Amino acid sequence: MIRIDRIWLATEPLDMRAGTETALARVVAVFGAAQPHCAYLFANKRANRMKVLVHDGFGVWLASRRLNQGRFVWPGNWQGSQMELNPEQLQALVVGLPWHRVGAGAEIRLL
């Protein structure tokens, strides 16, 4: 089992042809470094594909996910270049649900 302590989401799209080295270079560019036991999530422009790079403390893992219909709920880069997610939000994101409405940060405010 791969231990993941923190989950980070990059808001700018990544070319899904990118391999491990390119994804790792993007992690370093956006987050400063690939920290052990952290997961870094990227989507393509259409937000129907996602790649996850995980640093397990020894090396890196790269996984991908594709939705056959619909899109991942992905924040725009107007919210900054990175965001931290909790495990519940990650689970919702991976299946294509509105992750920003899950967990402790799911506030409802009157406009």
C-alpha cells in the first residue's frame, strides 16, 4: 500500500502524453519539489483525463484516469496554481463528482 499524507492539485493543464519525467518536472515547477508521501494531480485541457504522480519516499508512481463521459470538476488557474485536497475530496474527484462540496470545507454561504 502506498502511503499518501497530502494531496495536491495543479490547476493548469498537463499534456497527457507526458511521461514520468515530464510530470515530475511539472511537479517541481509548480510545487517546488516532489515531497515524500504526497500525491500530485493534473488534468488535460478538456478535464476528461487525469494523471497522478505519487512520491512514495523511494521513487515515483504515475497513474492515469480517463472518464468516458463528462469531465472532472477541475478548478481554474484563477484560484492559484495549486490546491490541497483531503482524501474525501480525492475520492469524489476521481469518480467525477463535485469534490469542492465534500468534506469539512464544504461551506454554504449566502451571496
